[in-house]
Amino acid sequence: MPEKGAHPDLENGDARKEEEQSSDPEQGSDPEQLEKLEEYAALVKYISTYREGRRKSIASAPEDEDSEKKSKWWKPWTWFTKKQADEAFVVPDDWIETDIKKGLSSGDIEPRRRKAGWNELTTEKENMFIKFLMYFTGPILYVMELAVLLAAGLQDWIDFGVIIGILMLNATVGWYQEKQAADVVASLKGDIAMKARVVRDGQEQDIKAREIVPGDIIIVEEGSVIPADANLICDYDNPDAFAEYQQMQRDHQDETTKEKKEDEDDEDEDKDAHKGHSLVAADQSAITGESLAVDKFMGDTVYYTTGCKRGKSFGVVTTSARYSFVGRTASLVQGAKDQGHFKAIMNSIGTALLVVVVGWILIAWIGGFFHHLKLATPEKHSQNLLTYALILLVIGVPVGLPVVTTTTLAVGAAYLAKEKAIVQKLTAIESLAGVDVLCSDKTGTLTANQLSIREPYVAEGEDVNWMLAVAALASSHNIKSLDPIDKVTVLTLKRYPKAREILEEGWKTEKFTPFDPVSKRITSVCTCNGTRYTCAKGAPKAILSITNCSKETADHFKAKATEFARRGFRSLGVSVKKNDEDWILLGMLPMFDPPREDTASTIAEAQTLGLSVKMLTGDAIAIAKETCKMLALGTKVYNSERLLRGGLSGTTQHDLVERADGFAEVFPEHKYQVVEMFQQRGHLTAMTGDGVNDAPSLKKSDCGIAVEGASEAAQAAADIVFLAPGLSTIVSAIKIARQIFQRMKAYIQYRIALCLHLEIYLVTSMVIIDETIRVDLIVFLALFADLATIAVAYDNAHYEARPVEWQLPKIWIISVVLGILLALGTWVIRGSMFLPNGGFIQNFGSVQEVLFLEVSLTENWLIFVTRGSKTWPSWQLVCAIFGVDVLSTLFCVFGWISGPNETGDPRDRFRQTPDGWTSIVSVVVIWCYSIGITIVIAIVYYILNRIPSLDNLGRATRSRSDTNMENIIGHLSKLAVEHERDDHGVDRYHLAPKATDADEDD
């Protein structure tokens, strides 16, 4: 311990000094003010004035005010013009010769941005008009457009107009609702915008990273994400080294003008490429796979979206994000647009319905030939072959299917956004609804992320204040972005004023080495009063291994670490070395991160939803098991390194991973392997992550989840970004996703049944009695079906208590049964009209209008059946269907567009009105009959869904295993290809056992 002056109170410190330090908390808590103070003065000020606040997301940004200029409405020729920024842009050399003290001037920014573009990776901005036109594309819509041409060819202008109206209605509603949902999501995305610190107009400024231009001077510092590809210039604390950087750049330019030397000379030069000390250490694991931070020197390039683990330096931006290393890599896959599983399902349903409708048209035409029908005559009449084809095309192709399902997803994304879950792509909702395994981080998701240090363990003969001061010395002092462990370590000194006074003795940090997974410790070299101290903080086993203490002390230290672990505490060992003396073991800091209050109940709820929660933590096994006990998760917790790389392989390894409740001592590469194994067993897996290193596993999982406070790299790799903490927000989002899925599934069943209903009835009536419903009324039936169900996106759907799947065989079987029942119901009412008393028709009526009303009512009410009875329908859906029912009733009562009476064979015996009017009594009877039909269909639907074999039909097998294949792959993973060259220069390759890592020390 260094020499210190006398203090009035050795335990509590100087009260007056403490009072002076905390007299201005606002100044102490201001990072701008703290930056002006000396390192340790700033640290003590931060500790003294820190006030606990609400945890925030990694960045918060206001809505972008400087959005790109949109094309003018009065310049239609610019709507389709591609911007010149899309072309490759080469940054001129003079752009990156910016002075680090002055930076760019305000006048330089806009001209450079016009040429280089915004500093962001974005998909090409969608043209709203083109997006609207896309709602008229696709197999189903092409068939409806063919029906428009057919109606025009038959000069059936009413149908022509109504079909165009249907197409326009679907496109307009779909476009508007998707745009509204996208705006909600976009407004929240401002909360996760990356920020950057730059030098402009001679001052340091905080700006949004997208506003950076080539030539900007940026400040790269520990804990930040690098906002653009940049060349490092010099250390932040040594700006005078800028002249050395300029000289190095001039020397490099001189070398490029000379002739290239031989390869041997080049290799010699490469050895001296890096001179001086490293400026920063960059975490490039997301782009290179390297787990350790890479030292970067003067003139080296740091890459966009990688993280800075250590150091603080000036850098000059060399290019915008689009042309950065990461941007060029991303552009390689831009052309390959993945349509996703959802699109494939929609295409398969649409294709199947097209095949079915072509078959029905063929049957109708064959029947028409037997009835001696002409191809297109008589005109203005429904009984000809082309009109039959037009009718079946209109009712057999669900024009609203792609629009309603896409709109349901878009509106669902807006629902999720209100729950602070930003959906990066709509198809992620389907994936989230089907997830059955959730791999969750412990810290911040299962726990409250409110670390606190309990009563420290101090080695015999050591002082607790000195130990805490050493722990603070072996911590990062970058107050703006402190690691949670470093933060709780330094803030603990708030309870120990004497330890803070030790920090005020004139310390200087010479070297700081951040934590790495190999040494498992943080090391800091500091000087005080001419004495050199090397301070270390890290895993108890790692700290104990470097000290030279007695066996008794070591045994007591191990026992204490075990005791802390069993109590659920995560421990940090602390040691120090004075000059070249031996390391001294000072003690241990027990840290505790309590579980969230709702975590245990949320996990229980997740299990009732068929969701298996697996905990992943970097803590030791004992701590992980204790945490699992607190959360009622189970205690099957395994060491990730030993489980995945400790010799186990094949089926045994897969079984252990699948049955585990949690994984301890997890590194990012372990996450990737865990996800891969679950997927090999047929599980849909969601993975949470927050760091740059988590990006690969987030991409690999079926649904990557970036938790609250995640890094920009993790957010970019994730499918869904959460802005609220805790497991409950994730489980809540899964329930909402299942509700969205239920809405789509209900609508698809409903729409298939509608198509089959009219196809079965109309084709059989065409063939048997040479009759059909007028084409004018048919197009209104199609219009009303879309009008009634456009509100299904806002319905109060229920969520299934198990992971959802499409189960297409089940959907088709149930839809066919419902379609047949609807057709039988229509045939009953039509057949009754052949009775002498007219059957359901009382007094007078019209065959066309009665059939129109019955079909409209039973079809509209079918959505109440397919949506299920677990929740009440939304008022939007009820009002939409009631409004359409009223319109259908008015059509029937007043005989709108009923046309002349068309007689079939046999003839009807009741009195048909020439104007198509129907008596009110008949309308009431039809309403009652339609209610009865709907009740019968609801009962059948309920019974069908209670048949176990049908209920599970089409569900994928989860937890499937291929023992032979898993064992073969497991054995192959232990082999490596070895290369050797014999004395004659012949290359030989052969298989050999792969070298294994050394066993861990006990």
C-alpha cells in the first residue's frame, strides 16, 4: 500500500472533503465536465456524485430531421430514377487529410454527403408508387386481372368495374396499413440509432453515425462501436503525434511510386510494419471469428460496426458504410432476396387453388356442352361458357389472400412495436410464433442486471480499503461506457471513503489490459509516488494461479469461492504486485445480480406455452445452478467447454444439450454450437444476445433476439430488437406473435372454404339444372367477402398453448369439409324452391337474390367459426361484417342487379317478381336459416378440432434424432487432414486425430 497522509477519520475518511466533493452533483455527473478532470480525480468525482437512474437503451436518438429529399410529385420522371450514389464512389486522397484539431468545417459536410451518401447500411429506398403497383402482382392477382379482360371482352361493364374496384380496394388498404405499421416501427428505430463522436469546426460533437462523411475525424474509445471504416491517427492523449502520422502517410505515398521489390524484400518490410505501441484493441469477432481483441497501431484500419475493447484514439473516416468492408460484404447477398417460409406457404395455397379452379372450369364446360351452351352468346346473359369461366375465376381465386395476410403481419408488427419489440422483417413474426426453445442470457434478461457487491472477503493481514482501491485500479476508467462489472466495482467505493482517498494519492495508469477469455482477468499497471503497482482482478481461479500464497491461504480462498458460488454469488479475485515482488492475494469481491421479480412466474408461463427456456451464462456451474434453483428452471447445468469440446460427440452430446436446463461458462462460439444442435434435432430456436460476439449465433438461430441495451452489431444481426428488459417482454411478444399467426390461419381456412363453397355449388348447379348465380352478383359476393374480412388484422385472436405450425393438411381437410357443408346448405335452400309452396320463399321473391343473400350471410359468418370461440371478436370485425350483411339484405329486398328471371331445368313453381324484389318475411326466414347453418358448421368445426389425429396432422416432429448420422458426424469432427512433404518434395495428405485442448486445471 502506498504511503498516505494522516486522515482525521481512518475508517470514514475526511467528512469535509466528502462534503466538498458532493456539493455539486450535477457537475460530477456531467461527462463533459468529467473529461476535463485528471483520470483519477474524474473517477473519484464519478463515484461520489453517482445517482442511480433508470437503465436506458444503448442509444437514444430523436427522429431524423435530415431525411433524404423525396422526389417531387410534379416531377414524375424522377420517380424511377436511381440516385447516382448507388454507383461506386472512390474517396479522393485529399478528403482524408483532415486536421485532427479542426476537423471538417460545416460547409464541407453536405457536398461530401451528396457524393458519398449517408453513412448507413440500408436497403434501397422503396418507391411508394412502385410498392403500390406490387400489390397487383402475383399468381392470384394475375388471374383476377385476366378476369378483368374477360369481363371487358364480354362487354360486362358492371363486372368490369366491380372487379377493378376489388383489386384497387385490396391494393389501397394493404398498402396503407403496411405503411402505417412501418411508420410505427420506424419511429421506434430511432431509439437504437448508433451515435458517434467527431471533431468538427474545432470542437468535439456527438452526432448520429449516419451523418458521418469521409474525412471526418472520429474518436474511437473503449466500449464504443466503430461508426465507419477509419484509419487510426494517434492516441487521444497525444495529439502532437499527428505530425508523425502525416510523415508516415507521405512515406507510404513515396513507396507506392517506386518499383515493387521482390517478395523477399516485402516480407522483410512487413516485419517492421507496426511501430510504437498499439492505440486501441478492436473486437473483430463478428467479421473474422477471432475471439481475442486485435491490437491496432497508427495507420491501421478499424472496421465499421466492430467494437473497441481498449484505448482511445483519433481516426479519420476513409469511406461511408455502403463501401466499407462490412458494406461490401453485405452487398454480395443483396441480390439474393429470401422470400421466406411464409411466402412459400402463400404461393403453395394460391397455386393449389388455381389448379382446383381450372378443374372446376373444365367440369362446368363439359356440362355446358351437354346443355348445348354457346361460347359467348347470348350476350348479357350468364348462361354461356365464357361467363361460366369468368364466374369461377372470380369466386375461385381469393384476391384478398395475399393482401390480408401481409396486412395482418404488418399490423402485428405495429402491435409488437407498442410492446417495445422492433420487428426487423415481417417473416420473423412467423418464426417467433413457432419457437419451442428459447436460449436466454442470464444477466439483464433473467436477472435484474443490478449488480451489487456484498461483504468482501479479505485475505488475512490485508486491508479492505486497499483491496477495493486495487480493484478500482484494475477497472476501466472510461466513465461514459463502463462495463457493468467495472461499474459496480468502482461505485462500491462510495461505501468506503478511505478507499477513495487512496485513489487521490496521485496515481497514473501506464497500461491497461482488458478482460480476455484466455487469462480470465483484467490487468492494470499503475504508478504512485514513484512505485510501480500491477493490479489484477478476475476469476478467482485465475487470480489464485498467479499468486504465491501459502497452502492454507489458498485452500481458504477456494473454500470461500465455493461458498459464494453456492449462494449464487459471482466472485472476483483481487491481487497486486509491487515493482518486481511476488503477487499478493488481497481477497475476493462477491457480486450478486438478483433475479427479476417476474422471472420465475414468466418461466412457468413459458413452460405452459410449450416453450423450453435454457439459461446461458458466463458464470461458473455452481452459480448457474443456484440461479436456476431460484428461477425453478431445474439443475441440469453443464460446463459449455467440456460439454461441447470435452470429448463428447454424436447422439450422447446432442441428448445432453437437448435435456439441459442451462449452460455455464458460455462463450459466444458456444452459443452458435448450442443453436446448431437444437436445430439439428428439429427445434425452432430463439437466441438472445447483446454483444458484438453474439451476432453469429443471432444470425444462425431461427429467431435472433437483441435484448435491451444490445450493441449495434447485435441489433443488425437480430430479427427482433427489444427496447424493454426482461424475459417477460420476450414471452409476451411470443404470445402476440401466436395471436397474429392465429389471425392468418383463421383467414386462410375461411378463404379456402369460401372458394370451395361456391365452386362446388355453382358447378353442380351448372351441370345438373343448367343454372348459376348471375355474374354481377358473383363479383359483389367477392367484394363483400374482402370488405368483411379486411378487419381480421384487428381481431382479438387467442394464442395456442403450444408452438404454432401451418399444418397445411389439416387446413385443407377442415376447409374442404366446411366448403362442402356450405354448398349443401345452399343446395337445401335452392332445392326447397322447387316445392309447390316455394320452400323458404314466403309470398314472393327472386331465386338470384335469395341465393345471393344466403351465400353472403353464411360466408361472412364463417369467419366467426374459423377464428375460434376462445375470445370475443373485435368491434372492428363485427362492424365490418354487420355492414356487409346489411348491404346484402338491401340487395335482396330491392332486387338490385338481379337481372331478368333466368329459368333452369326444372322450373320453379313459386311466383318470382320481375324486378327481383323479395318479401321481408322471406328475408327473415333466410337470416334464421343462415344462423342455423352457421351453428351446424360451428359444431362440426369444434368436433374436427377435437380429433387428436387431425389436430396433430401436419405438425413437424420436434426432438427428432438420427443416431447413426450424429455419431458419424461426431467421429468426423475429431479428425483433421494433415499435410506433410517427403524428402522428394511430394505432398501427402492423410487423416489423423485432431489435437485436443489441454484439460483445465482443477
